[in-house]
Amino acid sequence: MKSLAQLGGLVYSTESGRMCPGCRRPVAQCECKKNKPAPAGDGIVRVSRETKGRGGKAVTLVKGVPLEEAALVHLGKQLKTACGSGGTVKDGVIEVQGDHVDRVVQALQKLGYQVKRAGG
């Protein structure tokens, strides 16, 4: 079993706030994210709708976009604007609040991505 020091140690500092367990710097100055390569996939962007664990509220998920983190955040902002709703980007997945699968698929196809609807 690993100790806390081996798992990354400090995760929060009253001076700097949240700390990155990988490089042990404040999250805003993290070096790990900058060196992380774009995720390799099959080139198909998958768009799905999910309600599990969200109190019955629907969320549109966009997975498999082959972009760096900064470009992914920018694409997420474009999709949220197109749908007129909020959302976020977490772990390479764009989440748009609400059931906007059709709008997101159309917007991604206009941008030149190969898109598939995933799920039922």
C-alpha cells in the first residue's frame, strides 16, 4: 500500500489553493497539463446524452475530439454558445447542459468532424 507522500502528497495549500499532485505546483501553474499529448482516438467524435447521477437532468457528452486541452475548451465554448446553455470540459469530455445532441452533431459536422450519435 502506498503512503500519502508516494501518491502525490500536498493537494491544497492555504497560500496557493489547489495543488497538482504530479508536479506539486499550484493548479494554475501546473506543468503536467502542458506536456500532455492530445488523446489518440479513432477519429470519430461521439455525442451522447446522459442523465445518470445528475438528479434526472440531461447532459450532452462529446467524447473523442482529437484536440489539446486549450483547443478543447474553446470548442466547448462554441458548442455551449450554439446551444444557448452552460457546461464544462472535464478529462477530455465536453459536457453541455441539457439535451442538445442534434444541435451538437450539426455544429461539429459544420466544423468538419466525423460525428456519430452514441447511446440509445
